[in-house]
Amino acid sequence: MFGRRRGERSAEGAWRAERGALGRPGFVGAALVLVVVLVIAVLVIVDVGTTTPRAAAADPGGSGGPVPGASVDDTPQAPPNPVAPGVTVPPPRPAPVGDGTCAPFPDSPTAQPGKVPSHIEWTDYRGLMVPLSGMAGPAERVGSVARCFAPTPTGALLAAANIVMRHPVAPDWRSLAERQMVPGPGRDAYLRLREQQEGPTGVAAVPPAGDRLARLAGFRFVSYSPQSAAVALLFRMSNGELWASVHTVDWSEGDWKLHMRDDGSDAFMEQTVAGTEGYVEWGDA
């Protein structure tokens, strides 16, 4: 019962016969190599299809396509940095604008004048003669404001003479006070007094010529420093009387400005005098 009839094949023999060439070991190894090659080829195709070429990234038009004539090896280069590494470049500064700063007077004499300086000229301001100098100021005259004086004794003298003569009859007295009087209680008191005098319009009531201050007759220095100067001004009134008053100017915000008293007046001493002795006479004022 365990033997086979002649001509019959066992199940194992039939399986082997049906396998044929597939059952050979060399064929199986070649098939495995072919599968690996196919997988690698598929991976390469997928990678190439999903990667942007470097030349296309350099397209300046943003079309996503390569630049004509460029190869995939043409990697775009960043522009050269002219600044050394580690150096911070500050932002460009805006162009300077006018801020009201007075220009210097390089040729202005620095000694206290013992006589009327030869470079003094006279000009009419609302019927009053005021001194000017191309070497000591005022370098700027706009309306009633005459400013920008040299930081010298002559500059202090001309500042005192101009501001004292101009402010009582200035139509734009508020502008003059704000720009040519030292900020503080004295200037505030002066502004209150002028507001009361001029009324709600704020326009100066210019007095008749005969009631104005008379011409400048002389001057003398009481004291001087680069920060402050006290100048005695001598006036000849319309009736011929001589009147002397002492005025202080301070170097403030780049210019000489009149220092007002706390009661709003501009003189620290006023008196009549018998003559011009002790004063430098202006002469042609």
C-alpha cells in the first residue's frame, strides 16, 4: 500500500515539474536585483519632479521657470556687502533745517568800546534812530524783532540799545518779547502789562512821535561778562533833559536778550543827569 504505480508522479514531483525555470536559484537572485533597480529609479523620478531647479529660483520675473541660458548650476549670488562684518550702518540723517540759530561774528571786536565803534550805522525804526553794525549785529531784522548779536561787549551794547528802543513802540510786541527777552517772571509780568495796555486786540497803540523815547545820547558799561552785561544808556528827551537808565542783557539761547525786572519794567535804575560826563556820546544818533 506504500508503493507507487509506474508512471505516477508524486505531488512533490508535480510541483517541481510545474515550476520549471522559476525554481532555479540564479533566476530568483536576478529577479531581486531587478526589483531593487526599479525602486531606485522610481525614487529618483519622484525627487526630480518635486525639486525646484536652482536656476528657476533665480528667475527675476517670478515666473517659476528657469532663466533663459542659465543652467541648474547657476546659483544666484548675494550682492557684496561694502561694510566690514560686525559694523552697524546708522540710518541716513535728514538734511539740516533752519532752527533760528544765529550765525557767528568772527570779526567782531572783543574789547569794551571806549568810544563809538567806527562800524556803527543808524536806521530809523518808527521815528526812532537805532544803531546797527555789520560786525556786531543785529544780523536779522524781521518786523520789530532785531536779533542775532555778537557775543562781545559791542554786541551786548547794541542788543540793549535796540531792544530798549524798539519794544515800547513795537506793533508786534509779543513776538519781540518772546524772542528778545529772557524767559522768567519779568517777561511774564511785561506781557501782562502790555495786554492790559493794548486791550483785547493785542495791537500796540503807537504813541505820537513827541511822546516817544528821545534819541540815544550816550552809553557806558557798568559790568560785563560773557554771560551778562549791565549797560547804562543815556537818552536825550524831547524837552532836552538827559535821562540815564541801567539795563541788563543776558546771553541766552545763543543771543543777547533783555532781562526784565519782576515788575515788568526794563530798567534797574533810572535817574536824570546834569550832563554827559562819564558816558561815551553817540554823536550822530
